Amino acid sequence: MSTAFDMELFLSGVLAGSHTTRQRHLRQAKTIQAAIAERWQRDNPWTWRRKHLAWFLSRHLNQHTESTHYYYLLTMQLLTHRLGKPWQFNR
């Protein structure tokens, strides 16, 4: 039996700001995690590639507003910083 990946623990070292901001980043990171897990069966960020996050931005969020994309980009910056990857994303 495997346990679910704890996104809050994963991001705890890089989360900063107000309580509301931290909660938003956690909620969005879990949304990203769920979408990638559904599409590619990879629920652990350590197994993600750049293409997974790029897909999320270009395909999964394609009907959302620019401000939504911006906030998800901020969360992706935290994720890539935590992973130690040089990945950069733009809209």
C-alpha cells in the first residue's frame, strides 16, 4: 500500500508570504499534481519532466484567464525551485 505524496511537506521549505498566499500555492500545486497524475500517472513531483508542467500551462489551463495563468506560473516557479531545476515557463 502506497501513501499519497505530501505536497505541503514538499513545498514547506520554499513557501513564504502570508497564510493566504501559502494556501493558494498549496491548492494550485495539488491541482497541478492531480492533473499530471491523471494524464501521465505521475503523482510525485520528483518524477515530473518539464513537458508535464508545460502541458499543464498550455493545455489544461487553455480556457482560463491571464491572471490565472500568472498565479499558476508563480506556483510552478516554487515547484521548479524546490526541484532544483532550471526550467522556465512563459505564457
